[in-house]
Amino acid sequence: MGSLLVMFGVFGAVAVLLIVVVLRRDRRRTHHAEGLLIEQEARLRAQADKVSFNSLAVHNSVPTMTDSQRRARP
């Protein structure tokens, strides 16, 4: 019974530690130009991937003719 209490105590301590770490993280966005450009590029790439690899594009086309292969990569 004691080992069970110790195990739940350790689980509780880990949960509290994770909550503290998540709450203390800095969630501010990037404010310098290079970071903003990186964020914009990632957002545009994610948007293009969402269109290129959706279920309709993947399952209803020939494997070599997806949108990502038709458009020119920068």
C-alpha cells in the first residue's frame, strides 16, 4: 500500500512540474524581421501542404501528378 502511495505521489509531482513548465513558457511571437519571415514561410508551406496532401488530392490522382510536383519549388 505504501508503494502505491509513493507511485501516485511521484505521478502527482511530475504532473505539477509539467503544469509549472507549461505555464512559465514564453508564448510571445517573434518581433524581429528574420523571425517573422521564418514564421510566414512556415505558414505558407503548411497551407500549401494542406491543399496538396488532402484526401481528395492523394486518393483521386496518379501518384506522380500531385500539386506539390506540378508547381515549381523556390
